Amino acid sequence: MNQWPELEAEAARRWDAESMRPWLRVGTALCGQAAGSDAVVAALKDALQSQDVDARISEVGCIGLCYAEPLLDVQLPGGPRVFYGNFDPEQAAKVVSAHVAGGQPVEELALGYLAPENAGDDFVPPPGLRDLALHPMRAWENRIALRNAGNIDPLDIYQYIATGGYRALNRALLEMTPEDALQQVNESGLRGRGGAAFPTATKWRFLAGNPSRDKYVLCNCEEGDPGAFNDKAILESDPHTLVEGVILAGYATGASRGYIFIRHGHDGPIDRCRAAVRQAQELGLLGEDILGSGFSFDVEVALTGDSYVAGEESALMEAIEGKRAMPRFRPPFPAQVGLFGKPTNINNVKTLAYVPEIVSKGGEWFASIGHERSTGTAILCLSGALNYTGMMEVPLGINLKDVLYDAAGGIRGGKELKFLQTGGPLGGVLGADNVDILLDFEILRNAGAILGSGGIIAADEDTCVVDLTRALVAFWQNVSSG
């Protein structure tokens, strides 16, 4: 029996009921925690209790404006989301009193606002506050994999369902054959976001064509590149979009089980991803006979240790088998002999996070975004000497110069850009005279750089290239697989 209508109805009921109370969201991804978000949550709870104010607090993921962490956003019933950046726990009592209880945003503390999704022509913006939809880091975005990041509680599966989650899975299981689902991914032109940019559907076909009864789908979140944090951000902000993507990959390839590999010690991504898997199992979205479709599939979260080389796909399989994380000789390739000797497919977190929206909206929709063979979007991690640092999801094909000087606000202190380090420490370097370039897999590769893990570290005129080279060589030496 398909229980999907009941799940959707229950999710809508819960969402509507909770929308009647003020909602306080605090960014508690790694960037938020590093800036002190735990103290903000504690101060808000104390202020609500001492002032006897009824409101809910959600510890959400990263909305992308990492330079403004810790971030608090307050939404009153039917109203806009008002954001407070670099929030000091000592400001909690004032915001709760004036805004949460009194209905008046504290203008001198506010970063800006976002209009409610259902805002009509009669919506009146809060006076004196800027529209964050026009903030450079937001204005350039087209959010697909990050559509829920910072918006929903990552520990609440019903919030994910209420915002369209698992609808693609229900559609695939009830309306599509595995080949139909694979064809949607093929039509999308989706390419791997782990570094090599290999066509995803081609990789899936290798596994789908293997007649073995036991086949595995693996997700690689062994994210160890300095300057890259988008894989972890997806797991911290919206783990269900990854879980749904893994299930859809399993269905399209005829796999029997999925594994999500996360680096040991990344507690936020680990805890939230394990909670998502457990909740999906409890609601019948994982396990035997999912949604009454006859398709059975389960997912396990596994840890890889802290070896950088475990990010290489064959070393990843060695790690889960309890061996030292060392790359295997190939052939045979994973689609022939992979995890525990069984046929295996391995994808990056970002790659799989796109799949639910591709299946839901169609491959042609995704292919209409981007540039030539580089379809869809790229999730960029901007750090270094930039005015606005954080995470953005932008259409492929936009100019990197626009990202740096418009979206990221240019170089801090009015200084000159010297170079960019892109795609992780094993990626590449672009000089300041070579950043007028399109974000496109082939174009970047021809320029001597890669998009890779999505990290873009900007160095200003005061940065010593020799010191950077020494730091990179030391990193390579420390993480060498031998």
C-alpha cells in the first residue's frame, strides 16, 4: 500500500500548525558553530523562558552568508524572515522583547529581510530594512541542491516533505521504470561534482547493466580539501535531499543497498545524516517495499577515518572494508568489482543532491541551466581576502570575475587580487589577469584550473606565493598516500 498521501497530509498539517507561532532559526552548521551559534541558541531559550514567550527555535544549516555568522532569523506568522547577522547572545533579550513578542524588528541590529514565499502584491516590506534577495551573494543564485539550506530544520523529515521532499521518489517508484529515471538523469546532462566531471548517467549505466543481485550505491562525503565545505553543508542543512538522491540512484541502477561515507570527526554532518536515515526508515521511505512499490533499498552511514586519500573512490571502499585507505589498481573498475567484491557506483554528495529535483522537474529543465556541456549549477565556497565569504549556488556559465567583484563584494580593504586557488589544494591557480573566465568545466580545465570541490580561495596583493606553495606542499606531504 502506498502511504504517500498520508505522509504529505501529515507534513502539511504539522507545517500549518507550527506556522501559527513565531519561528526563530539559528544557523548551527560548522560555520555557525565556529562563530558561536551554540551560545546564541542558549541565550534565546533563556530569553523566551524568562519573558514567557511562546516560539519555536530551529537549529538550521548554512544559508550561505558565512561572513555574517552567527545568524539568527525571526519570522512571525505570515510575515517576512528578518535576519540578524554577527549576532551577539547578549542581544537575545532585546530581540525577543521587541521583535518576537512586540512584533517590531530591531532595525539597528538587523541585516535585512526575505519576503515570505507566498508574498503577494499587498506585501509591505519592513521599514528601514534591505531586501536580502538583492544582496549580491543571493542575487546571483539559482538554488537547486541548496534549495532548503537554512530554511528547514534538518532534523525534521516532515518539514522536508512539506517543502516537496520525497515527492520525486514517490513519482519515480509509481510512474517510472528504473530506465525512465536513469533517462531523466541522462537528459539533464548532470556531471559529477566531485572533481572529474564525468557524465553521471554514463556512470550509472555501468552499474545498471550489471546483472548481479547485490549492487551498491556509495556517496562520498570524505571532504578534506581546505577551503571546501559544501558537501558538509548539504548534510548539515538538508540531509534528506541526499538520502532521497541515494535512493533514486539505487532505483535507477537496480542497486540493493546504499552507503554514505563521511569523514570521522565531522559530528554535525554525521549526526544529522544518521537522523535522516533513521527517520526515513521509520516512515517507510527506506527498507522493504518502499511506498508499496515492491522496491527494497536501505542506506547506512559509514565513517572513513581521517585519511585524506580516503576521498579517492577505491580507497573509500577499502576504508569501509576495515582496511587501510589505499587506492586499488584498476581494472577491474568499481562497477565490476567494488565494495566487498560487488558491483558498485560512487558519486559525490552534490551530484546526488541534484537528483531529486531532476526527477521531479525533468532532465530538460536541468539541462536548460548552465553553459553548453556544463549543465546545472555550481556550489562555490568563497574564502580568503573577499568582503563576502560563504557559500553560493550559481548557474554554470557565469563569469568568475562577476562572482569575485560583484557577488563576493571584491577584495577586502580595497586591495588588489593577486591570484585564486581553486578546486582544492590539488586543483589549480588562476592569476588576477585570468579571472575573466566562465565557470565551465572545460574552460576552467583549459585555463589550468578545475572547479573540483568548489573551493575558491582569494589571495590579495600582500600574499606571498612562496609561502602559499610551501603550505600546499606541506599539505600534500602530510596527506600523501605513499
